[in-house]
Amino acid sequence: MLRPSRTFRGSRRERGFTLIELMVTVSVAAILLAMAAPSLASFIRSNRLTSSANEMVATLQTARTSAVSNRARVVVCPSDDGATCADAVGGRWIAVMTKNGVDTVLRDSSLPEAVTIKASANLSAGDNTFTFFPSGFSVVGASAAGTTNGTIGLCVADLSGNNGIDVTASVGRISTARRAATVDCSEPEDN
């Protein structure tokens, strides 16, 4: 004998969120996001500073390596147009190799506007240029009789703690050092 099937109305339960559950979830997420936002902004500024310093180091290392491997003179200097050296320190730097009277731009680096760039006293006196020779040694300025070291100071003013990184080229050795550059982004010292 067959039994008739029974269907019960209302026995199926709907699945999903109630409006109150959704509002509580969104509120908790908003509170967590508000607490994380200042840390995230600081993290972004710190990464921007570090990546700018790494870009300057890469530009100087490219210049040194190219000078040795191509047996040529390579200059690292600020630039306005990406092809020629400029007088003032800015957010764009190029590495230019001169061989057989021909200038070739090896690297063109643009740094973020949020990063302040300042030159040390030696670098300013040497027309803001680093010159690498085929021997791998470097001087500040264009002539071989220039000062042997100079420093580029990179700084993010609205970053707390060590808000500056100094990139130094000294006799061909390239190094970095973190420092507290203050909110004014003070000039770096020559090492």
C-alpha cells in the first residue's frame, strides 16, 4: 500500500543574515578598519622611503658597475628632462655614461614627491654629481680631484622615528644608514 506523501508548509527555514546581524558585522569591520588606518598610512610612508633609498642605491650601483665593465666614466646627477644633468637636487636622477665622446643614459630614476631629497655639503659643493671611473672608484663632482664622498638624504617628514635614509658613495663604496631627520628633513652629514 502506498502512503500519501505529506508536505508541511513552513518547515523550510530561510537562510541568511538578519538586518541586525549585518549592521553589527559592518560596525565591527568599521571599528577595526579605523584602528588599522593610521598604522597602514605609516607603513606605506615607510615603504615609500625604503623603496626610494633602494632606487638611489640601484642607480649608484648601476653607474659603478657600468663604469668598470665599459671602461668609461659614469656620472649620477639630478635631472629635469631625463637626458641631461640639472643644477638643483630633485626627485629625478640619471646615470649617464660617457664613452668615446658619446653620452648614454643608463638609468633614469624618479622618486615619489612625498620623499624630500637633500644633498650633503660635499655633494652640494660638487655640483650634486657622483662620478664613477673605470677603476670603480668614485668622487663627488666632475673631476678626479673631487672629494671622495657625498651623501644624498631621503626623508619623509610625516613619518615618526627614523624618518630619513642617507645614501652615501665613498670611494666607490655605496652604503645606507637610517636616521632621525626631524620634521624639517635636515641635511645629511658627510661620512
